[in-house]
Amino acid sequence: MARRVFLGIDFGDSRVGLALAPGDSIAVPYSIVRYGDGFWQKLGTILADEKITDIVVGLPIGLSGNETERTRKTRDFIASLRGHTALPVVESDERFSSLVARRNLPKGPDDALAAAEILQGYLDAHARSPE
């Protein structure tokens, strides 16, 4: 069975944080990519170079559980992403990922760390139990 490689995405209007997790290992921050001209080409290169098999996108749901304008923008991004790749794309609740990222790395852009928090949360929630 081929090894799975996960890409976590924290979508923002101008920056997109990326994180990687080979197999069921620990998610690590990877990079921050500007969202604009050339984004899809750059993302395609990353998907190929890193041999990504699965994509996890953080979905910002309001604290009350309601969808917000940010949720709708992210859903639009996810629809575009699905149009640019045949890889499986799943949504993962990201309510506290940026807050956790800021606590762990108080200076500088936290988008890639937020992506790692999103991805790690997904991996933890879907971990295979030992048999």
C-alpha cells in the first residue's frame, strides 16, 4: 500500500498556510503561499513535488456553530481547489487553529502553523486504533 502524504491548508484572503504530514505522523508547518496570480500553479507544483495524496482544508465555523462570511469564502476556495485537483479534499473544523498557532508562535505569520494545527486535529480525530 502506498504511503499517504497529507497537505493541510489554512485559507486566507491574501495568504494560504500549508502544512505536511507524511502518513499518520505529526503535522509540520510547510510554507505560506500568496493567494492570487500564480497560486494554483504553485500549489500544483507542491502537490506533485511532495507527492500529496490527501488534502485537509480548515473550515472556519463560528463559535456558535453557524456559518459565517469567512465560511462561505472558504467553501468557495474548496470548490475551486476540487476543480484544480483530483485528490481527495476534506473539510476540518478550524475554530481554534489560529488562536493555538498564535500561542505557540507569537511573532510572525502563523498561517503555516495554523495549517499544521488543522491537519493535526484531523489526523488525531481519524487515527487508526491499534488492533
